Amino acid sequence: MPYRYDLVTGKNGFWENTDPVRLADQYGSPLYVYNERILRERCREMRDLVDYPNFHVNYSAKANTNLSLLRIIREEGLYVDAMSLGEIAIEEAAGFDAKHIFFISNNVSPEEMAEVIRKGIYVGVDSVSQLEMFGQLCPGGKVCVRLNTGVGAGHNAKVVTGGHETKFGIDPELYDEMRRVSDKYGLHLTGINQHIGSGFLTSEEFLEGTRRLLEVCMDYPELETIDLGGGFGIPYHKADGQDRLDLAPLGAELSKMFKEFAAAYGREVEIKIEPGRYIVAECCVLLGTVYDTKTVYENRFAGTDLGFNVLVRPVMYDAWHDVEIYRPNGEDTGKRQVVSVVGNICESGDTIAPKRELPEILKGDLIGVMDAGAYGYSMSSNYNSRLRPAEVLITTEGEVKLIRRRDRLEDLLAGFETC
């Protein structure tokens, strides 16, 4: 086979009955490759996280909105979150109905919120002002409010969504004003939501945020839903043996907290979590081709077709993705080098993996970027008028299916109006 079995993808059987070289030859490069088995495993790990009868998992679809993946996620019994009317349209096409979609608004227009209300989708509001808007549009309606209890966590400051330095949630000092607006429009505060951040690999912050939120929830007698958010991280440094988030003690502690809360509250309120990254990140490898290698002064570069229009996380968040090298003849030169894996975008920051010590990279090699399923294609663009890649799925039966075609040049022109 034209890849090494001692690599991470060899050990976890990612490629099943195929291999990366064959896939790139058939579907082109760059290419997003998903593994259905791994996706279903991650869905089940979250679905079975706690021992609490009224527990549900809402997949945060902004991580990846591919229609085929959403259908698999729905088959596994997960519900779904939406951040826009566009996400709702895709989720509906995937088979989710209104009662299984939760709209988490952030600075939305009255027109957008009115359309979500018209569809009968449950709405979460992020501020007192947006609560007022909801009240004007849906007096007497049921609504969820997003609170900021002061706890934040995440792998980068840009993904911390709780605490004192973020735009999200209602400040505790405004809880009385929130109640006043709710009473003004006869609203029913039937849901409370929070999100502390994304990518954490220890459970302390999430448990602390949960404790604080459940304490606040005791003051709201009409609750039907408590949404704890998500942010569960995955080990991006797999090649170095980075530990996974230990779900067993986290799940046991959450189960205990939920049952104690239900006993004190007097009933088993629905409790939800919103994992996105954890569900889809590890089921994907992004393939790219090396078209050039060179040294500029003392710096070695491997030039690929993996520009930040294809994967922006390393540029936006300084995010680490493990890199694997696949060679058609499968041979390893035995040499190692410090090299920066860069893309084809006309920007100095267009780097996938800066100054990594890797096996020698040769022109014509394939690069595999690990754990690219979350915030990969969903954040891709046509910058430099580059075409976005295709996406394929390796099914549990071992088949390979095209689940999104590669952009065509005519797609770049499709939105323009003739003058």
C-alpha cells in the first residue's frame, strides 16, 4: 500500500479498503476525506455520556454542514443547533424537523428572527436587547436566554465564549432587566443556555460552568430546557500521544449533578449539550499535493495546494494539525528536516504547518492534514478565486462516495448580475 501503517491513520484504520493516493488520483487535490465509522463512534460517545433520562445532544452544525454528514448525525439520534437561516435550510434538507432544531441567535436582524419564529423553531437570545426584539415579534412566547456565568475556556482566546472578555451571553448584573423585559411581553423563560468555549481537554472548567448555571436555574421555575453548551476538545497532537478528554469521570460527575438538580428542582428538566468539534473533527483528513520544495535563506518550504482558503484554522487560531506524508511508492528516504508546509495563496501567512520536523518531503508527495473535519470546509472560501475542494465519504461498508463536488470555474461567476 502507498502509505505507512505506523502513521496515525494506519493505526486507526482510517482509510479502510482504500488509500490516500488512490483517492487523490480519482477525486483530485485538495480533497476532504471523511470516515463514517469514526463519525458514528463520536456521535455515540456523546449520546451515551451521562446516565440521565432526559439528556439530549445537539450537534453544533457550524462545525460542518455537509448534508451527508448531517444525515448520519441525525440517524445517530442527535439533534442540531443553528446559527442562521442558511444552516436551518441545510438542516431541514437533512431531515431535521423544527422541534429538533435550536436557533442560537447572535446579533440577528428582526427579519431573520421573525422567520425562525414563523418556522416554529425554538429560539435562544444572547442579550436583553435581542430578548426585547423577540418579545415584540412573539409576545407571550417561549424563549431561551443565554447567560454568561463568568466561566470561560478554550484552546485560543478567539474561541473562549464565556467570562469577562467575550461578546456572548447576558451579564449577571442584567438578570433583573432580563426579567423585566420578559414580564413586559408576557414571555415564558423556558430555557437557559451557556457556552464557555471550545477545544478544552480537561473537564474542570466545564464542570464549574455547569455548577454555576444549575445554581442560577433554581431561580427560574418555568424551565423546560437547560443547554450547557459544548466545546469538548479532541487531541490534535495525536502523533505525540496527546491524551483524549477523559469522558468517563466527566460523564459520571455530570450524571450526579443532573440527578441532584432534578431532585432539588422537583422534576427532570431536559438537559442538552452542544458538541460540534468533538463530533466531526477526527473523522476527516484533508489531502493536498506538494508542487514545490525550496529553501529561502535558511528556511525550508514545502509548497502545496492547501492554501488557507481550504483550511483557515492554522492562520486564524495558530491551530496545530498533525501532518502525514504519503508517497506513491511508499518509500521513506530516512531523512528528516525542519520544514514549513505552505499553501498557494498570495499571503505570507499562508502556512498550514510552520517549521515542523518531518520526514523529508519531496515534490509529488501527498500531505494529509489530520483532524480537519471541524471548521475546515465550513470556513473555506474562494479567496484568490481558488476553487473549494471536493468532499468524499468512506462508508461503513467500505465504499467511497462523493458527497460534495469540487467547485467549478463557472461557480465563481454564478452570483454576478449582468450590467
